[in-house]
Amino acid sequence: MNSNESCDAPDRLLTLTEAIAAALHSISPIHATETVPLCDAYGRVLAADLPARLDAPPYDNSAMDGFALHRADLKPDAPTRLPVIGDALAGHPYAGTVPQGAAVRITTGGLIPEGPDAVVMQEQCLIAPDERWIELEARTATRLRLGENIRRRGEDVRAGAVLLPGGLQLRPQDVALAAGQGYAVLTVARQLRVAVASTGDELHSPGVDLPPGAIYESNRYILMGLLKRLGCVVTDLGILRDDREAMLPVLRDAAATHDVLLTSGGVSVGAADWVKDVIAELGTIQFWRLAVKPGKPVTFGRIGDCLVLGLPGNPVSVMVSFLLFARPLLRKRMAATPTEPLRVRAVADFSFRRKPGRREWLRARLRPDPERGWLAMIYPNNSSGALSSLSWADGLIDLPEDCAGIAPGDTVDYLPFSGLGVE
């Protein structure tokens, strides 16, 4: 056995912050990259800084449908009538210079022709029936500023600047930004390969008849969904029975072909909890058990080059452990830039007493109050086996280690699921 002996010592439990820092220190991002078309880049991690190829916008253009004119032509104390001498439509520039005393019709995105220094919206103009002239009231003229409704070249992005930073997990708006610069393909990090297994003789797959003492397995469905949202390639190892000899070759073979091995169950102190022992036999355990609730018996180790994350067996513990512990580790392994969970300050609309010492998360939901702002309520059943609470909640209340309880009206930290990658 090649385990870290301190894992089983009766030492102080690691805090979540200490555990994440220790694990991150030992994790190296994957370096392999691939080039993919834009339509396959959603959710992928950009391998390096992407430079802007063009100024954006690439030329001065109109922000409105209207008329391009010389601001100095407008009279402050009487209506101004200007002849319309042509069009500057998007994709069809006006050829030539617009002299003072004249205007051209222009559409949104149309190139500002030589001469004009402002655009007036067509709704602010009296337009001749044959569209040969426009007239502006004096009050419209006095309100129109020099450069109004003109988007200047390069005001959004300058050519040569960093358009998108390396390590960014690409969202639709990021891919669109790259498309707007003419990129047809992007170089991204290879997707993380993650194998997922649940353990327990009591577990059975949905769709079969349950024997006495059995339950339907649900943890893999939480984990596989979260991993796919994170952009990982997932292998389902199924349900592993509480049998050391049967479990060992499955985990060994999975570790040889994956970047991460993610298990649920079998890491506590029960007689049939074999996962931790098998990990230790095949590789090393860096730490086991954290000062958190739910999720205390979390295990972090390695089999060869494969990271191993052993999560508890209760469904609430699985999801909370994944979101707050496993997710930042996976993001580093997949070469994504680290991010902190979004925090919202809310007012407690509940009472909760507890024993200090462990950091704890309560399943919660917010509702707006016109006088007090966001009010947080918690699920009535705090059991880590209450799977329905995860579907009910839209986030978590984060209680620090020294917190002894919450009273109505207290300010609490709320972590929305949306800020943890769960929409």
C-alpha cells in the first residue's frame, strides 16, 4: 500500500480552503490542444490568448437609421432644411464627399461618408414625401451633439489587442466575438476525460424492480450532468459492487485511460467502504476527510497520472462536494482559468442552529422582498439524503466554520447554482 499515512491520523480535518489549495498545488493542466471549427468551440477552453485581427468596428459607422450631416449646418433658432443627395446603406457606402449644406440617408452599420460628423435619427426628422429633403426643428438641432450616433473605428476593439484570454471557457458571446474578427477555427485544450462510478450493493439502475433493501442509483446522473456542463468527455463505469477484488481492476483500467476518476460512495469508515483502500493500493491518497458538511469523507489522490476524487455516497453530499471541491480542481486540470463562486448577500428568512467547527452549506432559494431585498429560505429537511432538496433549491447558503446559527434577519452568503455552472 502506497498511501499517505497522515490520511488516517487523528489530526485536525482540513478546511475546504486548505484542501483546495493543497490539491491545486499538485495539479498540472493538460497541455494537449486541438483546432476546432467555431461551431464546435462552445464550452471549450481557449488554449492561448487570441489576438484581435481587426479594429472593431473596422470603420466609422452609424449607430442608427437616419441621416448623416454636418453638425455646423443646424440652426439653433429656426428649422433647418437640408437636401438629401444620396444613400449610405450598410454594405453599400456612399461614394464621394458630402458637402456642407447637404445630408445622406444612412442605415445602421452604414459607413460614415467623408464630411458628415453626426447622425440624426430619422424619427427626429420631417422627411419630404419624395425623400429629397429633411427638416429638423430647432430644439432637435440644439440637442444633437458632434459625433452623435456615430460608432468610431476601433472604439470596441483595437487590432493587436488580446481579444480573448487563454484559459477562457468559451461562451456563445465569446465565440461570436471570434467570428466577428474573421476566425473560422480556434485552438482549444483537449477535453478532459473523466470516468464516473457509483459504489454500493444496495444500488440498482432505474428501470428494474427493486429487491428488498435496495434503492435506485442517482449519483451518476448528478455527476455526469455536471461534468458534461463543464465540457468533459464522460465515461460511465456504472455501479460497482462492494467487492474489493471486483472493484480494483475496474478502477485500475479506468485510471490508465482517463485524466480523472470520479467515484461516489465507499470512502467513509463502513465495513464495505472499499474505494479509499483500493485507491491507496493502486496509487496514493493526498488527503481524506474535510471539515465540511455535507461531504466530510471526501478523498483526493492519484493513480499514475490520473486524479482520483472520491466523493461521499449521499446525493446532496455528492453535488455539494462536486460544486465546491471537485469543480475548481477539474477546471485547473482542463486548463481553464480559476474562478471564484458568485456570492450574493441575502437576508435570512429562517432560523438554523448548529455546532460550530465545520463549514456547512444549506440548500436554499431566494425571493425578492420590496423592503428587505433578497430573502433566503432553506429546505425544511437538512438531510444529505434528501435528493428532492437539490431540485427545489436554486443555490446554497454558505455558513463559515465558526457560525453557531442563523436567526431571521441575519445577513448570509448565498451561492447561486448559476454561478457554479448549474443553470
